[in-house]
Amino acid sequence: MPASKRIAVWMSDKKLQKMNWLEFEAVCLSHGFEVFKLDLDESLQAQEPFCVFLHKLTDIIASANLGDIKNSISNSYPLFQNFNKIQEIEKYISQNPTLTVIDPLPNVRKLLDRYNCYSIIHSTNLYTYDVFTPNFCTLQSTNLDVLKQQLKLAKVTYPFICKPLLGHGSRKAHEMSIIFNEKCLIDIRTPCVAQSFINHNAVLFKIFIVGKRHCFVERPSLKNFHACESETIYFDSSDVSKADSKSRLSVLDPDDVTNEKVQPNKKTLEVIANTLRKAFGMELLGVDVVIERNTKKYAIIDVNAYPGYDGFPNFFDALLECISKKITSDYT
């Protein structure tokens, strides 16, 4: 099959296990493509020709950024024996400018850093649609006076969530905490990103983006919290927002229970999807959105590269449509 019809895929074993590979092969064939799993233990040149590189290298890139390459790669990704593998991929991409990469590695790097991610969202015109990202800042110090000053300058209010700087790389990327008051600043595990908590009645909307297509699903989320004398709460965000989550942190207090059903404005979600796809220069994105309880404004609290797409109808067809258009035209 000619190069213009071959797609090389690399994902972790865990990601591949979740994917129905036989179905993906069939959909690729129906769109006129051959797909194969790229072997990173072999020369990329030896596996040519291919015109598309579809990947989820997020955890590898994040591990490298953390400086924990040897440990993270040897434990989680046996295909990667050393950091040279990523360098080889980037070298190959630079030497093959006609190769379509989904998504570009430099853009993925920007997204993985939560501070950069929020800064990119903040720089868009989404505020004109009553869409915002809650106030945030990076905390590096262990000095409590320094932390107080940084939070004050960034207008980060109590309670706030502390999130790891990198949104991928290990289970630790999902380990977060809620800080309720000044005396709990001692619990902060720096470095991290602090972000004001937005009350949203424990309802989260995940927007799944595949090129120009998108859909959204509703997921459970954290209940409403207020600044108080509570002790710091530690939690795993992936556990709280799973479709079948039964976390106690998602159970609304009696005073917050309401019969009013939150219905997002589909046009607003569409604007968010289109704006962030262009802002990040990526085709495969997941966006976590909550609707602020009192103001009804939309708050973007996280963006992820190549999410799980559970609930996205005909995902493979949408993906192949995106790939086909990227190859044949300027897909803007």
C-alpha cells in the first residue's frame, strides 16, 4: 500500500488494550487506509512507508519533563529503554516534514504543563462568552509567607485545589488536594498549580474533540465547598469523575440538593471546542467544564490530550475523517 495510505500507531499497552484494534483496522480499511503498530525498538525508517503518525506519547513526554526518565520508562513502558527513543522520533519527524503527526509533540508538551495550559485558555477570547478558567498560579516555595503572597497576587481564593504541574506521566498526575484555609497551607505539596475552586453542584461536563467534531458527556464531580476550618482533603481526580464513581466527595450536602437539572448550552460548548482546538493546535482533546453554581458561567478546569472518548459515537469514523482531511487539505 502506498505511503499516502499507511497509518503508524504508537500507544502504551494499557491504551491499546482499551482500543478495539480489530474494529479500528476495519474502519481504517473502509476509509482506504492500512494501519499498523509502530515498533519503537526498530528503526522507523525500516517500517516505512507511512504518511500518518497517530500517537499517545503524553506519559513519556511528561516523564521526561519530570526528569524521572529512567525510572518511569523502565517501570511503565518496556518499549522505551532510554530517553533516546523520544529524540529519535522527533528527529524522524523533523526529517519528514510531509508526515502528518496527530498531535504535534511541541503542542502536546505545552498542554501537559498545567500552568501553560491555563495560560493558553486565559489568552483566548472565551471570556466574551462567559467562559473562563479559575484563577491560578504556580507554587514552588515551602515558605508559608511566600505562598500567601503568591496566592494573593494571583487572586486565588479559598478553597482552592492543588494540582501537580504535569497532567500526565504517572498516577500522581491525578493526586490533588483541597486547601480550605491559611493554616492548611502547610499541607501543600510543592511544586504544584493552585486553582480557585468553583462550586458547581457536583456536575462535570467532558467535551471530547476529534478534529471538527465534538460531543459531551456528563460525569460526577466534587460537591460544593466553602472556605472554612476543614482539614485538607486529598483525592484522586480520575476516581471522582469516572462515569460510575460513587465517591463520597460527590454527594451534595442537604442544603445544596436541588431538583434543577443543569443543562449546558450546546452552542457554548461548541465555541469552547472550536476555540481550544485552534488555541492548542491539536485535533484530539478532552476538556473538563463545570458551570458555576451562582453565576452560571462556564469554567474550564482541565484539558487533556487524546482522552478516553468513552461515550463518543463512532469515534473511529470521526478519527479517520479527521486524518483524511488533514492529509488532503488544510484542516483549519
